[in-house]
Amino acid sequence: MLLSHRKAEHVKVVLGESVEGRHRYWEDIQLQHNALPELDFDEIDPSLELFGKRLSAPLVITGMTGGYPGAEMINGHLARAAAELGLAMGVGSERAAILRGQHPESYSTVAKHAVPLRFANVGAPQIIAQVPGEPLLSVRDARAAMELIGADLLAVHLNFLQEMVQPEGDRRARGCLGAIAQLAQELPVLVKETGAGISREVADRLRAAGVRGFDVSGTGGTSFAAVEHYRAKARGAEREARLGKTFWDWGIPSPVSVRAVVPVGLPVIASGGIRSGLDVARALALGASAAGIAGGILRAAAAGYEQTRRELEQIIYELRVAMFLTGSATLNQLQHAPFVVTGETRDWLPP
């Protein structure tokens, strides 16, 4: 199957099917209300510096798509809004463009806009040998992926759960850590999951390999096992379709992954189920540097630019309201706001 077809199918499934995790873990994080905040709403400043770039708010539009004709419009809407609102942005896996020349314009459209912080994207399974004779993504290819969108960092995504459910998925993982370390010697690398979370042990190994930060992308948002379930079902791949249902909620909840990875001491982007500015505030209170949104903005981006900008502005406004109601004039103060952990998330966290 052409990669472009697969990517188009992913977007179609996310927009047309219910692919959310069964539990909204961010709702288990309750920020303590400050009845006497002693500041004016106009004083709220959600700006920050992330990876040496100034952002107006701690919001990253994480990599979603690219490599097929419709992706140029989606990424264009996202990039324009990110540039105008001062937000960070990534793109979907660039293998289709770099190794196969499929629709590079669906990625390069991002470079047309002054997005303050940009993340290129390649997959960990593609930087090691999967099939004899198949080309690997080299350091040169990774640099080309960055140049295609004018990226500041290279995101290497870990998506082995998704690969296991894909009928055509990659099954080899041995050697990924060493390959990531080789990339990190030459390029600024961020490692991101794709819906199953990152543990402390994995984060420690990746820091030792030289990566610059993490995007945890834990469970609770879009489940790519669910996405691949629907793709496999449509293709009559019974085993993989059943796998998708079995592993629909596999992984580490996003808030739990944030708490596990923050002590490693590198910037952490909290993604996986971020749907509101209150979720962003919850993530920052747990210690994250910023929050990432993907599935929560895709529908708006597919609808048009105005819908995209309006949704992002709403999220930023909700974040500012949460900051006001916790008495936090700055993000540093928000990161020290008191909170309570309830529900299933509490069961995951140590006492």
C-alpha cells in the first residue's frame, strides 16, 4: 500500500469514527481553586521559552499528517494559525516525502508561515532495518526532513503499538536506541510517543542517548490501536482488527507519563487527550513544559482556517482562565499550583 493512501485513511478514520480512549485521565487532575487570586485577568501571561524559541502560549500542535494531497490544506491551516498565535507545530511522519517523494508540498507548506518553533518528524521503525534491501532513513534524510519545513528540532516517533496492529506494520525494534543516539549526535532530537506514553526508565535511556526532550503522548486521547482496528477491519485483516480492539487502551496514561518523565530533567510536552485549556493547565501543574494537541484540533483544521484559529484561541483563553482561578500570573506559578489526583490516575501514581 502506498504511504499516501495509509495517511489519508488515518485522517478519514479519526474524523469519522470513535477512536478515543475509554477514560479521560486529565479529568482525574483537579486544580485547587483560589478564591482570592489577588491579580487582574489582564495580568495573566502564558508566554514561555521552549527549546530556545519564544511562544505566546505553552501549546504545541503535534505532528498529525502529511504525504497525501489533502494534508497540504490541513497543515496549511494549522501553520497559519500557529504563526499568527505564536504556537509551536509539528508535522506527521515525513518518510513519504523524503524516501518516496510523495507530496512534499503537504509538509513544506508549513515553511511558508512564521511558526516560531517547528518539529520535523520521522519514525523510529524507519531508522533501523525492517526488510532486507529497503532504504533506511539516514542522518542525511533526517536533516532533509528538517529542511523541508525549516524545523528547529527533529521528532523521532515511537509507534510500535500502532505498527503491531497495522496489517502492513513494521515488527522490528532492535537497534532503535542506538540509531536514535546516532541521530542525536548530529541533530537536535525530541522523542515522541504516539498514544501509549513514555516511562521513566525509557526516558532515562533516551536522555543518555542525547535527546533534547520528550512528547509523552500517553493514553486517554486518540488511540492509534483503535485507528488501525478500523483500517484492518475495512481490509478484512481479522487478526489485526481483533488486536486493535484488544489493545485499544494499552499504554501509560498521559498524566502518569508526565509525572514519570519530568524528573529526568528535560523539557516535556504533555500530549494524549488534551482537549481544553483546562487540560493544558493541568499538564503544566504536573510539571510539563507545554501541552500538545493533535486529534483535538484535527476536525477544525479539516474544516477551515477560521475554525482552526477559533478553536486554538478558545483553548488559550481557557488556559488563561485556569491560571486566573489558581492565582497564577505566570506559567512558573502555574507549575507550582496545588492539585489533587483522583480516579484511575491515582491508582497509577505512587503514594
